[in-house]
Amino acid sequence: MGLLTPIAIKLGSYSWMPGLLPQITWTDKHLQRLTRGRVSMVGIAGLPSLLLTVKGRKSGIPRTTPLLCVPWQGGWLIAGSSFGAPKPPIWSANLRAAETVEIVYNRRPYTCRWRELTGEEKDRAWAHMRTVWPNYDKYTEWTDRVIPVFLLTPA
């Protein structure tokens, strides 16, 4: 956790955040590109993040999305929360259609396998994720959909 983490958690708790997700993602992608991956918005907030690259399930074009992540069991947990928006993030459907994905974590590239967590395993992972980003619980309140949790592990 960093100095700005409490501020980021407070900002992430506002119900209007889903509406800003496209601008946040665009800004973060460009900030990371400009700084060659040294600076990210999530990183400034003192939180762990990764860049997820997955091919579009229809287009086949690789798309990169910056995501909050939580290191866990030798891999990384990511949630398809979109700040509790009514629709799931596009990357989650693309991920489900891919065998492997590419990520960059701490400026190091990895090819990863993924699996979607369910049941008690998801509950344990969710509890751990909340220690890093307590707003995940708010997001479940803001949406009617089930927020998926994925575990990425180096291939």
C-alpha cells in the first residue's frame, strides 16, 4: 500500500466511477506507453497492476487493458468488475475464448494460463482481493451480474 492508496480507495467507492472507466483505461494505457511501463495510474495509487493482452474473440486483434491485480498463489487474481458497471468488461469474454494470455507485471512479460474461480475457491480469493481493494464488495452491490474472478498463472 502506498501513500495515495486511501485516496484511490475512496475515489473507487463512488457510484459514478463506472462511467469514467473508458477515460481511466485510455489515460492509463497512454501513461504506461509514454513511460515505457514505469508509471501507471494504479501504481501511483500504490496498488498492484498488470497489463493484460488478449486477442479479440471475433477480430483476433490483440487488445491490452490495464487492470488492478492481486498476487496470489504464484499468479495474479483479476476481477471482471468494471467498477460494478451493469455490463461485464469485454476483456473477460475474450479471455474466456483464449487458451493463454500475455501480461506484463512489474515491467516483466509473462505468458499465462487462466482459469475462472468458483465456489469456495472464489470466496477465498475474493476475501484476499478485498484486503487490497475493499471496493470489490461495493461493486457487487451496484450490479446484478456475477463478477467473475480469474487466476492467471505463468505458463
